[in-house]
Amino acid sequence: MLEGGEAITTQFPLKPPCRPRSLLGLLALCVVGRCSYSPEPDQQRTLPPGWVSLGRVDPEEELSLTFALRQQNLERLSKLVQAVSDPGSPRYGKYLTLEDVAELVRPSPLTLRTVQKWLLAAGARNCHSVITQDFLTCWMSVRQAELLLSGSEFHRYVGGPAETHVVRSLRPYQLPKALASHVDFVGGLHRFPPTSSLRQRPEPQVAGTVGLHLGVTPSVIRGRYNLTAQDVGSGTTNNSQACAQFLEQYFHDSDLAEFMHLFGGNFAHQASVAQVVGQQGRGRAGIEASLDVEYLMSAGANISTWVYSNPGRHESQEPFLQWLLLLSNESALPPVHTASYGDDEDSLSSAYIQRVNTEFMKAAARGLTLLFASGDSGAGCWSTSGRHQFRPSFPASSPYVTTVGGTSFKNPFRVTSEVVDYISGGGFSNVFPRPSYQEEAVAKFLSSSPQLPPSSYFNASGRAYPDVAALSDGYWVVSNRVPIPWVSGTSASTPVFGGILSLINEHRILNGRPPLGFLNPRLYQQHGAGLFDVTRGCHESCLNEEVQGQGFCSGPGWDPVTGWGTPNFPALLKTLINP
């Protein structure tokens, strides 16, 4: 899969049906709207800020669309995830292989046959699937796509910090009703690449410098979280870790080398990334990409590291969706994946959110630990019909990922206890109900917190996040050979926590144990054991008279700002090494 950065996909042949004319007749009827349906009627279709249209795309231009095919046995998959992730279950740690997952969720023969015939009749070409056969990516002309997806109209857009070009349709699309039970959604139409919320804060002012640090570096991280020089990978296992990047950014090997030269002198580390999955673009490195790689490889020191990189993709492809396809098409993957990606829940269609959540469930069944940044907008805020509400983020709100919030040092220049970083994303999902594993912890917070916002601002019965946290304020990053201070965001805390979990996996593998897998059920059962509880501070929210910019506040135990807290490596290792 990884040679030359190209993914190997499973060919999904489109065999000519014996009599395609009846399907063509069905399509002709659907063009006039008599038998069509919209898979994503609730998908936000407004142009994101900072993006502009360059006009209609040439009808003969080729584009790539991904069809999410309806899966089977999802209730059974959910029960299996619970069994392999619950330390009290006899199936704990007995993860499914990718082939096991494929056997379970593979679309029905009727779904595969129906969608194949439909695409063949429309002129789709060069169609490829994945091992689980639940995604199908095909090439076609814009003209064919607009006929196939009634109502769509493809434009070329440019926007974002990197002046990225994408091909999208902001108009709603429709499919034949005959496909309603076969296709969840079509990727490559609506969703725009997210923009980084990473920020560089002003340097705090302080008198005198004796005994002070001047920003967060690997030595500060390792000191605060009690990692010694011996707490590194052994180099003798097949343990690995990965970070995924969806922001049209990439890292430079030379930046990693310079970063380790400046900040990695007191612990063993690997000199370079082991695998790049995807294509590394050329030009300037991005701060987000540099940060992910440098701190994943500093916290998870001396552990083989993969980077999923999306530059070089086709303009019509969705980077996040391409990453999900890669997870469904490779049997051997790193046990820990970190990602600093998120969208507002309300900006995404329910069909898309539910299907992506199922992809996370598939990963959990295979024993993968997926960590996502909680976001950098506190509780968030949006207004509907003149009424303010908090605005949860996805995938942070998925019940099948471990979400990482952010903290700051109480004294920004000393390695002290931590308080809330006011940007730390957190709250309650408006889509997913509260999972059983966090029922006790969340109920306790809601009944005991002295500073709850008004109940109309959040869905108290929803999946609550984050689950854990780490420092997110004041990092040093090397990008384009330049050391950059005071970089802040949960994009920093997420790879740090991921690297620490990779070190724990190293010990488990050496002891003959399986990797940690989906962590949340165990994390909540153990009531945050092995973590520093963060009990001071609140995060930001709506700037109105009612809440005055304050969202939720931290307190003893779990809270929707810093979760259970930040890692204390020796204690966390002791808690998680067995069984």
C-alpha cells in the first residue's frame, strides 16, 4: 500500500448488466423529480468564509466521486466494539481483523449489484472499492456527474490560507429512490476542507527569568507528565503511531531534524518519519503539520511514526474521507492515530455524520485508538431564530473516538499545575446520545457543578466531550527551519496525549498484551485514574448578556472542558498496563 506514497485499492469491476435499458428509464424519470430522494437534505450548503467561486467547471473535466454504500450488521458491530473494549468482558482485547470487519459490514449483494448497474448506465469509469466494499470511488466527467446527481452544479472554488482549489457543488443533489436503501451519501460534492484554528499567542510579560521556561518544549512536556529519559520506545517491537493531516499542509524532514537538534537532546528519538501515506507536496511546510509530527515523535519518542498526508489529491476529493477509505483498505495499521480536524456538527448532514461514526466504530472493533482534538472555540456559539446555543464539534462529539481538550500552566513560565485553556473545545453533542460508558461521570457533573450554563444552551443528554486533556498553550514549533514560539491549540495537546498512549502500548506489547484499542470504556470505568485532575478555569462561549462569554467550568472529576484531566505517565502506565 505504501510504496511511493500510493494506496493500493481493490478493483471493483463494473460488469455490463444484461438489460440496462430499464435502469436508464428509471434515471430518465428521476431527472424530472418523480422518483428521487435527497440523501443529505440537512447538509449546510453555504460557501465558507474566505472562499470564492471561480465559475462553473468545464463539463468535460474529469472528477472523482465516492459513494458510501449501505452497510450491514451495524448493531452487531456495536456490540462487538463494546465487548473488545470493556476490561470486564471475556472478549476484551480480542480485536477483529479488517477481514473480519469486512465480512460483517460488507454491503448486501443486492446493494453491490444495484449500485454497479446504476453507475455503469451513467458512464462511470475506473471504479475502485476498498477491502470492506462499503465505499466505491469512480471517475466521470462533470457532465455525467450532473446528470447522475440530479440538481448538482459543479463550480471551482478557491480559499483557505493556502489558496486551495476545490471542485464542489453547493446545490442539493438527488438520487433515484430505488437507491435509498443502498447509498448513504456521495462524497465530493458539499464539504470544503477545514481551516486550522491553531493560533500564535502574544508572549506573556514577566519580570525576571531565573528558574523559568520560555515556552512549551519536549523537555517541558516530559517534565510535567513525569516522563524520564528511559520512557521511550524500545525499538524492538512492531509498535507504531500515526498522525493524519487534512489541511493542505505537509511537514519537512529538515524541520524535524532541526527541532530534535534544538529540543530533543535529552531523550532517544527517531530521526525521521517511517512512512508517509499519500503524497507530500512541495513548497513551504505548514505549522500545523510540523507541530503534529514534532510533538507526536517527542511524547511517543523512539516509536515508528506514520504520517497520512493529503496534498496532491484531486480537487474533487475530500481529504478526511480519503483517510477513512485508507483505514478500510489496509490490514496492518498503527494502533494510535491522532487528528486535529473538526467541523461544526450543524454544518454536516446527519447521513454523513452517522456514516463517519460507523467508520470510527469499525476502527474501534479493530483495536485502533483514534484521538481527535476537541477544537479551539470553547463551547462554541451559534444563533438560531434569535436564540443563542453552544455549538458542538464533530468528530470530537463521536462516541467512538477519544477527544483531547487543552490546558495551560497556572504560571505560564513555570512547570506548575494546570488550569483550563479558555479555548479548549467541549460540550454536548446534538446528534449522538450519551453513551453508557460515561453515564455516571456526566450525570455527576451535571448534578454537582455550581456554574452550569442555562439548560437551553446545550443538550444535556448528548455525548459529552472531551475525555482527556493535555497542555495546549505556548508551544515551540520549527517550521521552514524557523523556530516559532507560543503556538497554541488542541492541535498541540492531541499528538502529545497520543504519543504517551503509544508508550503505554509499547509496554503492553512487550508484556504480551494487545494494544489499548478504543480507550473510553476503560477510561471512564477507572474514573480517570492516572491523570492529573484539572479543577480550575472555564472555557469561552457566546458573547451575550446571558452567559457573558463563559461556557462550562472545570471541577473535580470529569468535566466537559478538560475531561478526566492530563497524563501522569507513571500512574497512567500502572493503570493501563494490565490486563
